[in-house]
Amino acid sequence: MYWANLLHIYQPPNQIPDILERIVNESYRALIHGLKTNPKAKLTLNLNACLTELLARKGYLDVIKTLKFLAKRGQLEFTETAKYHPFLPKLPEKEIVRQIKLNYSTNKKYFGATYQPQGFFSPEMAYSKKLAKIVNGLGYKWLIIDEIAYNGKKASIDFSQIYKLKNSKNFYVFFKNERYSNLIAGAITRSVPSFIKELGKDYSKDKYIITAMDGETFGHHRPGLDEFLFNLYASKKFTSIFVSEIPNYFSNQEIVDPLPSTWSCNTEDLKNNLPYKLWYQPDNPIHQLQWQFLYWSLKTVESLKPKNSHHYKKARKLLDAALNSCHFWWASKYWWSLEIIEQGAYDFYQVSVATNSAKLIKKAKDYYQKILSLAFQWQRDGTIRKFHKDKEFWQKTPFKNRTPKEWFNQIILEFEDEMKKAASAQEYEKAIKWRDAVIKLKSGVDVYDVLHIVNELNTVRKIPSLKPFLQHKKFSKFTLKYFQPHPYLKNKK
């Protein structure tokens, strides 16, 4: 089976030095060491150039040099992207092109001839038709997006064929397989045999899979997960290829017209016409203010004359960095950080300070204060707490209280099966996770899981996978201990 793996690594240009040091040591160096010791492993890497500059500025040139070495050795291909990780679908075309060209020129400076990106990774896998047209027009050959963009549903991609963009000239669209990416990134599987078992009928020499995730997941967010990643690479069960190489092995094609989307949206978001809700939600007044501030800043800076003046150059450079998507994400209510919201607004304020215009500074200060005042109001009056309490209210009710006893007991059987499979594969940490999930279901504290445990079970298997509860002749002592009372259980052992 062919496996194309893409990792996206990014840190904001003002990242705290202590955090950057941890990420470099825990993740980046571990990843490049793993690639060096696995010469057959191939990685498609998306590296925002603001991180490249940050690594160089903070003394981590060894990371840059090793990536360059791996690219020369034929193990690494770069993708193109936008330098400061902006949310591209909401930017004017001129700014999109500028960010892409800035990314290319900066990475070309550090990686030289090894930097030859053929494809494009949009930050957050944010997709729009406008963006695809721009990327195609700049000469890139493909872009990668989430599988939900295909038709608004998950698990609809046929990975025995390839896809070309409608009304384009030989421009490919590659779709991330969400389930298999989550199996790796979520540490739901930690061994090659269990991962292959999860692939099921998809495991075929006539198919490929594309996994894509944040590089920082390995070693930083999940210590030790890099070992599993390179066990996969070392396995003879997969042929490691670049995303760009997929058309070399598959010829059947389908013309597609993808939907506006990101790698964070779901089917319900698309039905509600909210493909970008974590960065732009029409009924979120903080988002509205943030985007107004951004557009006003763009217009203001571009109106400055002459373009070779010190004030313009300084303001333009600050504006490029201020376009990053982080502060929009953290103002979405779904994710919330007063600190990052303030930093984003302050960055735009500093753009106007650089113009040295009292009138512009006053206007920028007004935007800044409106954003901060509203954010503090939401924090103090309970708006954020109420939002999270009301969001997906059904998940705040214990599973045992919102499902029939027969179905609850079926889920216990499913969890037990996962636990046994993990234990037999000597994945004891994973077996304990499934056991603890059963305990949480029985006690009703499953509501406190960040990712609801039944949803996580659904990630690794199609429920029900086992024969129905009412067809079992006997049950284990383990399941009998955690079942809900049911007439069928009378005299069952």
C-alpha cells in the first residue's frame, strides 16, 4: 500500500523562546533524527517561512541544515504556503499572492535549490475557489485539503483514484484521510499491526492513503509518538511516497469542485454555511471587529506614500506578520484566550504606530480598545462559560442517561473488545484507556472528556461491530460488572 504523509510545522514569529526551545528539542529534532535513520522514509513537509526565520534567528540552524540534507537525499519535499500563516480565504487576492511569494523567497534563501515546492498547503487547510484559482495561476501543481471538501461528508474518498480540479489545467486536489490521520495523531493506535487492522479493506496494494497532521504532535504534544511514526515508516507493509508522487502510481481520475472548508469543520458546519466558523463567524462580534481592523489596516498601509519610505516599510513588515490566523481562532468561543486575542489586536495597533500618523494611531487604538473591551466583557459576564455549557448540550448528559440500556450494554461490549485487542497486541497503555472509558460510562463522568469517549470509539470502529447484545449467550465478568440492568441478563454468565 502507498502511504503519503504530510506534516505541517508552524510557530508564530513572536513565539516565547522557552516554548520554542521545548518544541525544537521534543519534536523537530526527534523528527529529523527519525528521518535520517530511516532512509526509505519520505515526508511531505509544510514549513511556514516565519518559522524558518525564527529557527535561524534563535540559533537552531542545525534543524534547517538537516532538513536541507534530507531534501537533498530525496527524503523530503517541501510544499508552498503563506509565510505568516494567515487565513487565506478571507484575504484579498493581492495579499494572498504576497504571502505566498514572501514564503517562497524566504524559504528559498535558507534551503536553496532543495526548495522546489510543487504543491500547496493552505493554513488550516482552508479552501475556497478563489484560493485554488490563485494557486493554480502561480504555477503550482496541486493542493491538499480535508476530505470533507469533496462532498460535505467524511469517508467519501476513493483512494484508488486521483482528483483534478474543475476548470483547471492538470491541477490536482489531494484529500487528507481524516480517520487514519486521527488514528496516528491521536495515539489511538501505537503499533503497525493494530494500524493495519484499522485500515481493514482499505489496506490494498491498489490504494493509497494520505495522512496529514501537525508535526508538533510528535514528541511535543504526545511524547514518544514519534517512535510509532517511524515504526510505520520502517514497516514493509507500506511504500512511502511523496504527495507529489501519487499521480505516478494512479491513473484513474475524477474531476472535482471542492466545497469551502477547513480541516476543522464538520458536516453540520457545511450544512449551516459556516465552513470557516473558527476564524470567521458572522454572529461573532469579536470576529467582526478583528476582520474590520485587518481590512482597515491593509487599506491604510497600502495608501501610504512613498512606498520606499521608512514608515511604509516598517508598517508593511509588521502588517505581514499581524495577518496570522491565531487570534481569530482564539476568539471563536470554541477556543478562547484573552492573551492571544489581545496580542493580535495589539499587533495591528503597532502597524499604525509605525506609520507615525496621529490620526491613524487614534483610529487603531479605538479598534484595539473595542476588541479588548468586548473580550473582557465576555470573560467577566460568563458569556464564554455559558457558551461551552450550552454547546453540544447532549454530550453534557451522561451516556447512560440518554441511551436505551440495550444500546449502552452494546457499547460496553464494543469497548471490551477494543481493550482485549489492545492487550493482546501488548499495547497496554491503550488497553487501560479503553478500560477506563468503560468505568467512566458506568459512573456517568464521561461528560468531562474533552473528546467524548463514545465518539472516540467511533473513530476506530464502525458501531456496532459485534453481534447485537441480545444475541450473546454469555458475558464476561468484566462486562457484567458494568452493564446497565436488563431483563436479558437474567441467568447470563
